[in-house]
Amino acid sequence: MPALPSSLISSLSCAPALTVPETADGLAAALADLPDPRARRGVRHRLPVVVIAAVCAVIAGSRSYTAIAEWVADVPATTARALGIAPDRRPSEAMIRRLLQALDAELLTTAIAVWLAGKTATVDRRAIAVDGKTLRGSRTGDQAARHVLAACDQTAGTVLASTDVDGKTNEITRFAPLLDQIGDLR
């Protein structure tokens, strides 16, 4: 089966001339400074490789850790190599789940947002839209659904930053901390 056309690398690449390895290396470099929560002993897959594969799987429609692992297992060998995964030794569902659950979500969001901001087209005037949304499917039996406030670059259509809005506050109080996450607001 060929690689899914909705993978992160093909979807987020602004320049059509970029190849898969060049684009993956750019995201890998952006994720390289993330602290790895795992012990050094027994690490078989580098953190950026697993995160990139998970992001590609989610963009391709995976909605669970099992679906992410199935996407990684089913991707063609050439795509796996381009992502930095050995075709004969792919990450398991348990390893993906444990790693993603242990990662600092804010650091991961910031690293990806910085990378995406670098991929956006440069324009004289930048329009950023800010909107709050309740995340569908995030409510559990005893917890209310998560509500987030996000800032989106309207030209590129990318989310530049997001922050949680808990039940004790509102979007107005989270607006300034959201804008603090965006680097250059000239």
C-alpha cells in the first residue's frame, strides 16, 4: 500500500520541491531539544522519530494509540526509512503510548509551533485569528470536556499556539498568555 497522502510531511510542506527526508529533518531538528522522559538504557527509537511518526498517523486519521501503531506498522518501508524508522524494527503500541503520555505537552506544542511558524509564507502584514473551542470527544464520565484557546495564522492556516481554558476561568484571561507563546508579533 502506498504512503497516505495526508501524512504530515506532504501536508505541511510549503514548498513542493522539498523531499520527504528534507522536510522530516526540519521537524526532527525542531524536536531535537525536547527532553526525552525515558531512561537511556534500552532506547531503540529516537524521540523525534516516534513523535514525527505519531503526528503523521494522527493527521492521516488515527484517533488512538493502537491506530497510531497500526499506521506505523503499515507504512511502506521507503516512508519508514524517510521518517527514520528501521523497516524491520518499528515502534510498538506500548512504547508509543508510554512515550507520548510521558512527554511534556507544552514543550511539544511549542516545538511544533515554532517549526510550523518557520514554514509559513512571509507576508508584509500577518493576520492571526484567536478562537476558543471545546474539544469533541474529550469529556469523560466524571470530567468536563477540555476547552482550548488557539491562535491561527490565517495565511498559512496553521495553529501557532494554544492554551487550555479550565472551568475556573474564561478565554479573556487566557488571551495574553496565549499571545506570549507566539514569538514575533511586530
